[in-house]
Amino acid sequence: MKNLRNQVQLIGHLGADPEVKTLNSDSKVARFSLATSDNYTDKDGKKVSDTQWHKILAWNGNATVAEKYLKKGMEVMVAGKLVYGQYEDKDGVKRYTTEIVVHDLLILSKKEN
């Protein structure tokens, strides 16, 4: 059990255009939401679609790709790692976050004009 890995791979659709920020002259970050859906038939024979939303964080080169090519509704594959964080909101309540930090980004659908 020497090489335990934190790795996740998702295929889904963007919920909105990426939000991109340039932090300094050589650092850029893009954030976007990704929807994944599992479809199944329940015990009563009814078709069910279970959609999950994931927070995606892409840095530098992947952020540039996201900024230039990604748009709401496009299908992409992301591979990366889960990162957990916490912060206090304006009311002093502790909040928790889960994000996927991308190391590979693959566009599966064409950019719409």
C-alpha cells in the first residue's frame, strides 16, 4: 500500500461558462461547475436520473484552455484530485468545500458558435 492516490475522473456538462481570474502575471485560475448524471430504473420500473454537481478548479494552462474553449453545456472529461477546505462565512459559521483540482482536461463536444 505504498502508492495510495487521490484521483478522480468525471465526464459531464458545464453548468455555466468558466469564471477565470488572473492572479498575477504568471498565474491564472478557472472555476466552473460540472454536472454528472446516473440514470437507472427504480424498483417500481420508473426511470430516474440522479444529477450531481461538482466544483472544478483549473490552474494555469488548464485555466487558459477553459477560458478560451469552454462554454456552458459543453461535455468535458476532467481528471484530478479531491481537495477539501473550510472557511467562516460572514456570519461566523464554519463552511466546508469540496473541489476537484484538474490535472487533465479533455473537451468531448465542439464549441458552439
